[in-house]
Amino acid sequence: MSHAFIVNGAQVESTAPDDTPLLDVLRDELDLKGSRFGCGQGLCGACTVLVDGRPVLSCDTPLWAVAGKAVTTVEALVRDGTGARVKSALIEAQAGQCGYCLSGIAVRLTHAIDTGLRNRAELADALSRNLCRCGAQPRILAAAVAVAQELAQQPNTKVA
Ligand code: FES
Ligand code: FES
């Protein structure tokens, strides 16, 4: 049986077994390597993607669960809009160390900012769902706060 869904705006179909982790389909079938394998157990957030606009852990999401849904990976999310701002802020601040966690974190923070989170405490809470083994969270959080505050000062800021 195959499962049809949308990835970054394109219709895709996978014949992988029902319980194949979405992360494996993204990386191995669709060659979208931005979503990372960290723990594989739904604990670290390195594999975070959006499904129908909400953050999910793709290592812990079976293929069948995304049938008919829209998946957005970091590759598309940071092309423009809030995602591009988050990416630039992380790079400008040299926020990461090894960088392994950053794609999942960029997805998480872009969603958090797009849903209206603007202050440090709110963003820190969102960030708490993604681990950084290098301990770079303070720089990552500072970059996110800078983006959120910049948007807060602009009228017509997108709030999804
Ligand atoms: S790799 Fe998915 S949560 Fe760690
Ligand atoms: S920068 Fe290395 S895991 Fe976060």
C-alpha cells in the first residue's frame, strides 16, 4: 500500500511500510537531509518538521500518520519569511557549535514566532522541547528573541 502526502508543496507518494518513520522517508527516499536523526526516540527534537503547520517529531511519526497531510521541512521553511529571519539570526550570532540540532530548532522557533510568541520566557519554553548537546541554548535563544522583538516592532507582523 502506498501513502500520498505533500512535502514542501509537492505531492509525493511512498510505498514504504506503514510504520516507517517519516524521518526515514524524508531523508532516504526524498533526499531531504535537513531533518536530523538524533535520538530516534522522540526525545531530542533534531528531527522536527511541521505537519499541517504544527511541529512534530518525524522520527516518532509513522508514515501512515501523514497520509493526506502537508509536511514542511527545514529546507522550505527557511527559504523566506520568519524561517529565513531565524536562519540568518542563528548564523549571524554563530549560535550553534556543531550545528547538529539547529535545523530542528529552526523549525521549532519559526513556528513559535509565527504563532505569536515574542518574549524570552515563551521562546525558552518552546526551545525546551529541542535539546542541544553542545549547550548553545543561550545563544540560540538570544537569536530567537532578537527576531521576535524585531517582528514585534513591525506592523502587520504575520501571526499564523
Ligand atoms: S531524532 Fe527525533 S526526537 Fe530525537
Ligand atoms: S550546536 Fe551542537 S547540538 Fe546544538
